[in-house]
Amino acid sequence: MARWKELPAALDGRERRLIAELRRMKDHSGLSLAALAGKTGYSRSSWERYLNGKQPVPREAVEELAQVCGLEPTRLVVLHDVAVQARRDAPGRTAGAVAAAAEPGSGEPGSGEPGSGEPAGGEPEEDPHVVAAGPPPAARTVSLRGCVAGIVAAVVLAFTAGLLTGGAWADDEKAAADPGKSGYRRGVAYDCDVRRESGRLRAGHSTNREILLDINSTGFDVVEVQCLLREHGFDPGATDGLYSQTTKDAATRFQAARGLIADGIVGPKTWGELRR
């Protein structure tokens, strides 16, 4: 896989962190930019601009990439919101925002075109209440914006801390709130009925061959992986649908035995070997 281009020097560190996470997800998924475009509402050229820091990444694109990779998008959305706040706090627009403003209108989300959901040029919209009251003194404007920025930063930091400490609780709450989505129940040990169908091994829990799975992933896709690992002689521990460290260790050993990148992250190539 070709190396990524170096990100523009003008990008804020928080923007760099978001793009680095998105690049890592894209690499582990094994999808090309063209394949990614086929699975999302964004073109190949748009993904090339987003992942090389030439244009700010729309929130919807972040959510769609997480969905394609089979990951919970909340953490990435938080990183995205932090990056957006960094752009608003900066004294001038970032290199990515300048590039976005300079490009011809594409009509895609985040391009600044009508109906895209973003103001032209990437600048935040003015508060209608401030416009109606007339322009406030310069010193008062700076103070108000600084206060709002401080409040938003505090909320984002508190929310991020809550995610780090309460991730498992949130997963349980989500599963309980939407039990009909997949029927999966956390903490239940599922049976493995591995058989070969059309030349491929199946355990009866999922037919997926592309979704990306890593630590704390949950659901029937994980049960399928656990059953297939056990079938190949690599004990994942319980077949409970929770991608634990024990499951990741088993996946790492399996990948090493099959000549794959032994990172314990199940992607398309690992799926392919598991179903052999």
C-alpha cells in the first residue's frame, strides 16, 4: 500500500489527529479510495482531498467511513467536532479550508456550495441575534467569542472523558434501547455450527467478509469470527460477541500463521482466510 502524503504544515494538531485516525481506518479496511467512494456518498476525489488535508472532512463523511468499517462513530465524531472548533478558534483559515474555498464548486457536502450544509468559504455563520442588534464593539466581540469557545472546549473535553470511562456502559445502553436491530445480547455465549457452504466456512451468525473488527467491537460479526477462529484451532475464549483481548490475541496468532499482517484487527483479508 502506497504511503500517505505528508499533511499540510498549516494544519492544527487536532485536525491532524482526526485525519490520522481516518487514514488508519481506511488502511485497515483494505478498501481503495474508489471502493470507498462506491460505499459512501462521497467521490474518490473528495476522499483524496479529505484524507490528505486539502479540505475539511464533513461530519457525515466521518460517520459513513466508520459505518463502512463497522466501528462505533462516536469517538471519531468527537475528534471531528474538536477539529472544527480548532478551525474556528484559529486566527486565519487552515490550509485545508483555503484549498476548499479555492476549488470549483462540486455540489458535495462541505464544498461551500448551496445546499451543502456548510457556509461558503468554510466561515461560521453570523449569529442572527447579533446582526439584528447591530455590530458590537470589537473588544466585546472578542470577549464573547472567547467565552463561547471556552465553554465548547470544556463540554467537548468532558464528553470525551465520559466516552473513555463509560464506553462499555454506553454499549449496553445502546443494545438495550434497540434490541431488535440485530437480536444480539451482550454476555450470552452463542453456539458455533460451522459448516462449509459454497466453498466457504460459515458459523451461521454472519455472512460478512469486509467489516472491520477490533477491541470492544460487539455483535454477531464478532461471534462469527470467534467461531471461525476456534474452528481453525485458535481459541478466542468465549463466543460471546465481544472482541476482547483474548479474541484479539487469537486473531493475531491466526494472521501470523496465514502470513497476514499480525495486528489482531479483522479486515477483508483476515475474513477471507477465516472462511477458507
